[in-house]
Amino acid sequence: MRQSVRYRMKQKTIYLLVLFVLLPSFGSCQSSPKTIDRPPAVAGAFYPADSAKLRSMLAQLFNNAVSVQQNGTIAAIIVPHA
């Protein structure tokens, strides 16, 4: 049975998206265990610069989080970020 043209187009699109997402990550693999950490660029601007204060703030946010009953399929999640 022949697959529809629309199905084959979707399949090719998915393959290309996966290729474009995964391919750049293979080039960044290093055989050396050496890592380079950079200082946080916005610490103190959008979140506390002090690690203890940040941990406390995150603990409070997670403790106050409300569980939501989901009855359908999630299509997207919008997450604001700096």
C-alpha cells in the first residue's frame, strides 16, 4: 500500500528537524574531560546572585507549586525566560 504524499512529507520534515537538532551536538563532543565554566551572566539581575538565597527561593517556589489535573494531550508549554 502506498503511503500518502502528506505522510511522506511529514516524515521527511521530522527527519530533517532531528538531523538539524542533533547534528550540531555531535561536533561539540570532546574527548578531553576538561570543562570550562563561565561565570553566570545575569546572576543578581533575574535571580539572586547568592547561591544560598537562590536555593531558598527555588525551594519556596517548588513548595508552593500547585498540581494540575491534565485531561488531554499537551501540545506546547510556554516557559518565560530571561
